[in-house]
Amino acid sequence: MDTADLIEAVREAWSGVPAPPAEDLQYVDWGWGEAAERALVGVTPMDVDITSAGFLGTTPLLDIPPRAAAAYLGPYLLSLLRGLSLQEQTGLFHDVITRAHVLNALSQEDFWRDVIRPFLSADVQRTLVDLAHYLASRRDLLGLAQEYADRIVTLATGS
């Protein structure tokens, strides 16, 4: 599986995930501004414009309610993967903040326990297992220590 395949798998996995209720995001404007609110509130995960300033300036996954974090994990994964694809092609990546935010979330046991396991379907979770293995295989490009990559895989597989 390559980066393009994984991008498509994430798109497919999150295609049926609806926008979380607006009340789950009531403090997004306070935390990240009006542009972030426009980028996320009422927007289905696969319709989020991951190139917008409102999205790129927002790192909410560990701060918003779990069902909203589960829904919006999809676009954050797409952003991470698009950055990885760009890096594979050019040697450069464009968004260190989003990359670090997503990898940090994926390395947190409580994120898996409180966000991913209860709010994402088994199909989406299988996609996350594939993603975890892929990220581990690309750990050099991502600047991940082996232990960090192993932790993400362990959390994804539940082993």
C-alpha cells in the first residue's frame, strides 16, 4: 500500500461519518478563532477544506469532545498523508504543526480508548491499523523514533 492508496482508504472510511453536533464544537471559535469555526462546524469530515487557514491553524483533536475528535480525525489524517506524499515527491513537507498534532494524538492511549474505539466503526478502525503500519514503515520520513512508531502500531492493533 502506498500513500495514494492510504489517502483513498481514509477518504472511503470516513465518507459515511457525519459532522458532529454543533454543540460539540461550541468552543472552537474561542480556542482557534472564527476561521477554524467556519472550517469545521457543521462540515462533514470529508468536506473539510484541509488547505484552509481555518483548518491548518487548528489543533483540536485532544481538546474537543470525543465524537467530534473521532469525526475530524479523518481530515487530519488526510492532511498528514498529503504532506507525506509531498515529502516523498519533493523532499519537503508543508505542515509540521498538523503532522505533530496527529502523530501525538495517535500515540496517546486515552485517545484510542476514549475517541477511536467508542466512536469509529470497525471498518474505520481497520483502516487505522493499516495507517499505523504504514506510518511505522515511513517513520524515517516522519522523523519518528522506532519506539514511537511501535507505540502507534500497538495502540492501533490493541496488542
